[in-house]
Amino acid sequence: PQGITVHLRPDAARRAITNLVDNARRHASRVHLSVQPQGRVISVLVDDNGPGIPPDRRESVFKPFESGADDGTGLGLTIARDIARAHGGEIHLEHSPLGGLRARMRLPV
């Protein structure tokens, strides 16, 4: 959004967002990327229409080499969260309005 500045390393931010989008693309036929300013925080949202992840398993997929599928290494979400945290942010997984999973990366502005 215009007029909002987020201080981050561009290559790292690109890697985090790419990892979130690639993860969604691997599990869904439809992916939507959006940005929401919320006061002193900006949220990057990646929504998909895939099978999702049950709420009780969402935190475990952030562990290195833990994957919800057979075709991943289990590092993409771990790396994305590490990058978000290095910039004072966080990533949470939620139910998506598209029916699958929403990855919400929150970063301070």
C-alpha cells in the first residue's frame, strides 16, 4: 500500500513470500496473494483452496524437515518464519476463506 514503509532485506522478504506461495501452489489449484495494513503492522496473506492443515498440526509444519506432504523438504515454512522473525515479525497459519490454508506473515511498519 502507498505511504507505508517496511524495513527489511529485499532478498530475504522475497524468499519468505516465495516460500509461502510455492507451498500453497504445491497443494492447491488456486492461490491468492494480498497485503493488509493494520495499524503499525502489515500482513502479507497467502490464501489457497487446498486441503489445508488441521489446527492441531499447524505449528508442527514449522519444524525443520517436518512436512505435511511427501513432495516437500519441510524447510520452506521454517525458513519463511525465520525470516519474518528476523525482521520483528511472525507467520501464523489459519483457515482460508478460499477453503484451504492462509499463511499470514505480519511485519512491523
